[in-house]
Amino acid sequence: MSEIFISYKREDEARVGRLVKALGGAGLSVWWDRSLPGGESWREQIQTALLAAKCVIVVWTNESVGATGDFVRDEASQAKRRGVLVPVMLDKVDPPLGFGEIQAINLTHWKGSSRDPFFMDLCAAVAAKAEGRPVPPGKGPMKRMLRRLTYSGVASAIGFGVLAFGLDLFKAQEQVCGVALLQPQISDVCGMLGLGARPTKIERLAWEGREPGSCADLRAHIGRFPQGAFRGHAEGLLAVKRVTQEEIWEPGSHRLVLFAGQGTVPTANEASAQSAALARAQTSAERLCRGFAATMQYRVTSAKPAAQIWNCEEVLGGVVCGFEGEAACGLLVRKVQEFETCGP
């Protein structure tokens, strides 16, 4: 029985066949379901090979992570429980739920070369699983970044990166990604490749564009980039937020019941009598509004009587009027608004 089992979706057979051929050329013993002998139980043979394999390569593609990829996900789950799973990506897809914490080897740009650094990472991971050793850190992402820097003409950054490979891998990533030349382009490339704890270009621009001191912007950034490079910094700023209060006065209004009695001095007509009644009621309206606003919560800006039901009579050859109505109070209403500040 072969040491390596490949789990894949039938629609990806051609691409997986190229991978099987390359692994065989690298001296690795590979089993996949195309090698099933005729006449034997298909599913039983697959299960036997899966359980016997010392390493299981699962191939994540648009097909295998889709709705019809149940068998692939089931085989991957069994391999994960046994600790022999090595995932690879042939398409730019997100791993299914439950597999995101296992870093997949990115073969989306692989052209079939056995000298490709990502394919070499796969061979190293397979060998480690088969021998029961920890999987070594991948070198493909760093080499791809250095190749891109070469295309950009950053010769000094390349030299620095080559020297960095002799150091601890993470420290090397930090040093290469932090080289002073052509920033922030180099840092953006590192962020895209997941190296050196650098932000992606999208996250960097979002961080630079936030409003200084805004706690809401920090929360929004964490929500948008939950695993982002600036998450720790954002949480630190939120942890020391300052809350201040500011008194503001907003326009408002209130209406109070107002009665105005008939006057004692008749006027020539009803219109003039009503005007006189409103003038007499002005003092009452102001008194009512001031009484209502006799707290620290309100300030009176205006008071105006408004008639709803008129009561007019003819007296001594003239007209007197009173009314039932309202005192319309114009107010300023006190409110206390809290402001959060996070950072300078």
C-alpha cells in the first residue's frame, strides 16, 4: 500500500494527475483512486487506502470546496483526526469550515515544475508526515516575494533577503518586509503573502484612512479585519479610551392649556376684540412657559398665545372676546452627549 493518499474531486482529475506524476518523479509513493484494480469494491478500497496512508494530501479547488465535495471533506476530516493531513490549493479558494487553521500549500501558480519552491514545500511536508516529524516552515512564499522584488529591481532587498534565510524564519520575514527601500510596496507584498505580520494593502489603506481618535473607526476596523495586522494596536487603543461629556441645547417646543377671559373694554368689531384678547393673554402665556421651564432642563426662547375656541359678545355697542387655547412655548432642551476618544 502506498504511503501517500490523494483526496480530490473527479472534475479535477487532469490537474491532480499532473501532481501525482510530479510526486512520483520526486520518489514518493502515491495512491489515488485511478489505481483501483477492476472488479473490487470502490468505496471499500478507498477507505482501506485512506486508513493505511501515512500522509493524506487533500486538494482544495472550486469543485472540492463546493456543495458536491462531501467525500473530499469527509476524507480530509479523517486525515485531520489522525494528524496526517497536508492540504494544497489548486484554485484560490477558502478552505471549508473546520480546515482554516491548517495552512494549505499554494499551488495555484504551479506549472508542473519539480523545482517550484511551493512544490518542494509540498514534498518536504509529505516526507515529514510520513516520517512522523513536524512539518517544516514553507519557503515558497518567501522565495516568491524575493522573485517579485527581483522583477521590481530591488537588488539590495534581494541580497538582504538571501542573508536573512540563515536567520530565524520569522525574523527573516520581518527584516525583509521592513527593508526601507520601496515602501510601502514591499510591505504590501508581504501582507498579501502573509509574511512578517504585515497588513495587506487594503488593510493598510483602511488603517491610514480612519479618523484619528475615533473609537468607532477602530471597532469597525477590527470587524472588517478580525485577523489583521493592526488588530492588537486597535484593541490597545480601545482599552484606554477616554469618555468626555458635553452639554448641548437642542430646539424644542411645548404647549400648555391657556384660558383668556373677555375684556372689560369693548372694541369696534370682533377682529379688534380678538387682537386685544391675544395681547392680554401674552403675559399669561409667558408666565405658563416660564413655570414649565423652571428647571435646569429647559430654557424659554418664546411664548405665544394661540386661540382655539373664541368666545365673543356684543357689549355696550362694541365687542369683547375671550378664548380657550394654548400657550405655545419655544424652548431649548438640555442634553448631555458623551464622546469617546481612543488614542491621540
